[in-house]
Amino acid sequence: MSQQTVSALPPRPSPAVPDMPPLPSRPECRADNAPRPNPREWQQGIPAPARMLAVRSLPTAGLWVVGAHGGSGESVIAALNPYWMAAEHCFPTMGDILICCRTSAYGLECGRMALQQYLAGLAGYGRLIGLAIVADMPGKIPKELKQLGELTRSLAPNTVEFPFDKTLRLEPYPPTNQDRFSRQRSLIESLIGS
């Protein structure tokens, strides 16, 4: 039996890639008319979280509700006011922002990472007004999740708690009876004005 010699294919030429200029630092990225974020909000030395939400240029809204994960309640909260919009799990480049998450371990961790992304200065130039935490089950948060919940709340300037509501699982979108969240809606509206 004779051995065959297999010749390797010649290497493909790599496409010419032009040298790209370095990315500008954070202040140079801002448009001249963009609102300046409160310097206390961005904190030097905060690392990027392991999972980050996208940052997109979105139209103007009275409030952008940013869901930290799927099923966080962003659509339901956005439906409480006709001027509020669901950001579809991404940060808007500008505008007032309310991050929302559920009280499950996954939800609280996603909420923590979204807040960490904002505080690290990696979430556009919007103004964070707070965190909405939506209960994922009736009753108190389990003691195993209490510490993670406190950590997540501590990163936000304000927290708005939404109670568990079984009817949200049964109703079509948008919810027909929004009066049950009138206290939370008023609180969020007061945060936007502050």
C-alpha cells in the first residue's frame, strides 16, 4: 500500500483592514446638546458586569423602562403612562431611565448587573431615576434572596416595589385595570420630575 502525500492548501490572504482610530473617551462621545449626567452617578473603577444590555439610540420618551431580563415587567410598567416606553431590554442613549427586574434570584442578579453597567458609565447618557422591583410570587421575599435584594436596591437612587399580581399572568397585554398600580405610577412620576 502506497502512502499519499496531501498538500496543504495555500493560506488565504487576509482582507486589508484599515487602521481604525481609537475610540474617543466618554466626554468626547457626547453631542454638544446632550444633557450632562450627574458626575456622582458614574463611579470610577466600577468594572463592566459579566452580562451587559445593549445601548441604542431610541426616540424621545417621557420615561424609558429598561427590563433587565425577559419577563421583568417592563411592558406592564410602561403601559401605566402613555408617555412611557418599554426599551426592549436595552439602554437608551439619552432620557430618563427606570430599570426593572423580578424578585427571583435571576431577576435580582440581572437588575444588579444592569445597575452596575449604568454606574460604570457603559449605558449611554440617560438619567437613572430608579429601580422597579416586581414581585414574582406572593408574600415576602425568601430569606435566601434577601441579601441579593438588598445589594441590588443599594445600587439604585430610588426603588419602587410592585406587588405580586396574579391577574397580570391571565390578562392580555396591555393590562385592563391599571388602577391597582396607581401608587407606584404616582411615585415614578414624582421621580421623573425631581
